[in-house]
Amino acid sequence: MDVSAGKTETLTDTLEGVSEWVLILGPDGIVEWSNCAFNEFMGTREPGDTPWDIRILFPADANEMMEVIRDVIESGELRSGIIRSVQGISGERKVIRFTALPRRDAGRDISGIFLCGLDITDTIEMEQLKKFAYTQIEKNIEQFAILGDHLRNPLTAIIGLCDLLEDKATGAKIHARAMEIDALITRIDRGWIDSEKVRNIIKKYYDIGAAGTHELVARAIHEEYREQQKKAGATPESNPSMCSWDELPHRMKDSNLRQAGDIWKMLNKIGCTIGLSVSSREPLFVFIDAETEFLAEKEHERWVEERLKKGWVYGKDRDDLRKIHGCIIPWERLSEMQRQKDQNAVRALPAILAKVYLKIIRLDKSNNNNLTTHNTKP
């Protein structure tokens, strides 16, 4: 009796009833099995029909999706956050967030992948509406402030001139009317305060400073990289990584997203976090020297760990094809020039975040003393 076949049948029977898409793919990208939720949208394949091929399902991203399959099979690790727009048999389009997991056979060898998809079409549309609403509230708040200033300045001058009039009765009437206008401006100021309350509520429920802004930070990191590469004379032809975020291969997006997620963790260790910047006039955050050293060292450790997982090794002469790099060494062994590069990247972080209306907030000033005591090298 083939026990593994029985287990597979039990698993597929269970997956038939779930609302998410579930596909079982071979290493060649061929769909070996798909559940009802997928078949209802994409169409059922009858016996004798050509089976679904991942390259047919995603014609614009065929190479990238095959790269995902190879990466999951080779690494044995799941890949999440693969967002694709898919057109169904009726012509309807949906936005699906996929997760790819390794599929192991009875001998524990990886023989393919499970591709699970969640329909996030409504979520994407809601996010766009929230962003539009938030932007509009920002504009309204700014208009409140400008209007109040513009009205109060000439009003102050009018009230002052009333005292200079020889006709005191007329001056008193003008003064009384001016005070009525002042009361109206005060109501506008109260509207500003109320709008600030609304703004704070939106921040709370819009996930500012948490996972909802990770992609903003990742995009900012990538844009900074593109600018630096452009200054160095690189082009999209000589360096494919210089393409826009939307054109960036998924594995590179993943790398930036992991770096963005790590920024939150490291900032938390120095008593800081990331929040929304409400004004372009706010001064940029400045790290103390101990914080800069700490964050640079931790970022280097994260980078080394990521490279090692992908099969890179240390070597004096860099070779991207053979995955050799001279900086895959502990922080203490890095040259001063390489350390300066990492430290300069940390110092540039506040300006990078400001480009996407984010800022660093210090939550606990006592961490400055702790860092100076525990993390500064002799």
C-alpha cells in the first residue's frame, strides 16, 4: 500500500474546501493539482487537457516565477509576499498575494512547491482610498493653518490702528467688529486642533510605524541605492538592480523588505522607532556616535548573514558570478574605509526616510547612556 499517496489524497481533500488558492507545482512549473477556489476563477482543466503552466498563468512574470520555484526548492525556505495581478476565465482581474512553500516527498527531498494565494483585491482598493483620504486631510489641515495666519496678521494691524484714530467712537466700533473676526479665526484654530485629533486617529488605525510602512522604507532604500549608483556612473544596462521598484525582481524586493524590517528592530534597541512626518519643515533626526556605530555594525552582521544563506563566501577578489566578496568577515576585521561606508549609510537614514514622509522618533532618551556605556569600543 502506498502510504504517501494516501496522505496526499487526504491533504488535497482538505485543501479543496479552503477559500484561498492552493496549487501543487512541479520543479518545471507545471500545475500538478489545484483546488476548487483556483479552478472556479481560472477554469477547470479536464482529463486530456494541457495542464496549467505557471508561465501561462503569469506570462509577464514567467522568468521571475520560475526563479521563485527554483529558489524555494534549492533553499528549502518559504517565499511570501509575492503579489500578482491575475486575469480569470471570465476576464475579471484579481490581485493575489502568494506564498510559496517547499513540498517534500516521502524521502524528505523537496520535489516541488505549494503555491498558496490570498485574494487581496478589496484590501488594495481600500488602501488606495485610505491613502487618498489621508492626503486630503493633510491638505485641509495645512489650509487651516495658512488661512488662520493670513487672517490674523492684518487683523492685528487693524486693531492696533484703532487706538490711533481720533474718533474714538468709530475706533470702538471697528475694534468690536475686529474682535468678531478674531473669534471666527479662533474657531478655525479649533478646527485645526480637531483635524489634528483626526490625524492621530488615522495614524493609529492606518498602521503607521508598523508593517504597513515597511514597503515605503524598502522603496526609499532602493531609490537611495539607485541615486548612488547613478552618481557612480552605473546605468540600468550595466547594473540591472538600478531598475524601478515595480520592475525589481522579487528576490531583490525581498532583500530590501528584510532590511527595512531589520531597521525597526535595530531602532527599537536604541529606544527609537519610525513614525509619519507631518511637515517638511521638521529637522532631521541625528544619531549620536554610539548609535551610529551600533547600527552600522548590526547592519553589517545582517548583510553577512543574508549573503551566507545565499551561498556567498569570503574572498579577497570580489566575483559576483562565483558569489565571492571581501566583506564577508566580522565587523572587527573590516577596514576603516568599509566601516565608514556602513556608518555613512546609517547617518543618511533620516534623510532617506524623509523622502517618503517618515521620520525617526526617539522613545527613550536613556538608551543614549546605555549605548555609550555598553557599545562603544575601547
